[in-house]
Amino acid sequence: MTHRLAVIERSLVPYQTALAWQRDLAQARIEGRTDRDVLVLLEHPPVLTCGRATRPEHLLDPGGIDVVSVERGGDVTYHGPGQLVGYPIVDLRAHRPDLHWYLRALEDVLIDAVRSLGVPAGVRRPHTGVWTRGRKIASIGVHVKQWVTWHGFALNVTTDLDAFRRIVPCGLAGIAMTSLAREGGGRPGGPPLWRAARDAVIAAFARRFDAEVLTPAADGEPAGGAVRG
């Protein structure tokens, strides 16, 4: 069965704005007001987000960066410009109602995308996320309600990695964060790295979730106008 996937792309969006979009989109999916999944792709201004497992001591030096506590799983992470953030609004009942399967599927998407850009990638159990050469390049933290997902993943493309020094990333002491730019991602003569990463993620997501990608809406969200601007 091929699923329908609306991809919504935005540039720099405040975290709280995007969070409201996700909740609205998820509620529309829960209530059956749309028959399609949604993948929101964007960047955020600098923000630290704390999942349900965050310990206060993992916030080392927030400085003037906003700190937001949210319902997703996981510990503290950093979002900022140059990081491709993906928020899949997926009804797992139409795929497989299994949270473990979903987390592994997101890892597969990111591994596929990163490898297609010439960077080796894999997992590092028991941790969730994607790693390359012993360094973490993508983080995952999700929330599920009535088998509909929101929150998602963050892939470091050209991210300022020094910002991660303000926290214990994902609660893992001594972790080294990296990015596609630092690892030499991209192809000589190919598209700019950001566009290449975006295209690779969309293609990998469509393959893994057996989805037909719908034409992105230019002025609003196809599932009821929850995303504007």
C-alpha cells in the first residue's frame, strides 16, 4: 500500500510556533480530518529543548538561549540554524502501531540520507540516533498520541557545533557532536549541501514509509491550514 505524504518546508521558524503547528496537524490526523501523513522540514533559531528524561544538571550553561520543556522522549538537545529539523506527523495505525519500529524507521531514513551524501552512518546501541565515525550527527525524540506521532529528528548539516557545549547532549557525557559539513558531506559539483540534505531526507523518508510525496503547499498546510507563514 502506498501512503500519501505532504512535505511542508519552511526556513527559520520559532520553536513554539512549530510546536503549535505539530499539535494542530497531529490532532487533525487523530480526528480523521486528513488522510495523509505530513513531514515538516525547517530550521529553528537557537533553542534548547528538554524531553521527559532531561536532568537539570544536563543544562550546563544555557546563557541567553531559550529553554523549552516538551512532551517528547529523550533528554536535552540543541536546535539552531544549519540544522535540518524534521517533524513527521504519521499515523502509525496505517503503517505499524509499534513505537520501537517507528524509532528504528527514522534511524533508517537518516542513515540512508547521510550515506547518500558520502558520509558513513550507523547506530550506536543502546542509544537512539545516528552516528558517524564515533560522533553523533542526528538526534531523534518523538511523542505519540493515539498512534499519531509528532516531534521527530534533527540532522546537523552546517550547525554551529560549539552550541552543544552548553548542554550534555542527549544526556550522554563525553559525546562528540558532528555535522555533514564537518564530515565532508555532499558531492563535488552537486547541489549545495543544505539542498542536497533536504532532498536526501525526503527521498529516504518516502522509501522507508512507502509514501507518495505530494506537491508542497505554497501558502498553507494541505490538511487544514495549520501551517502558515
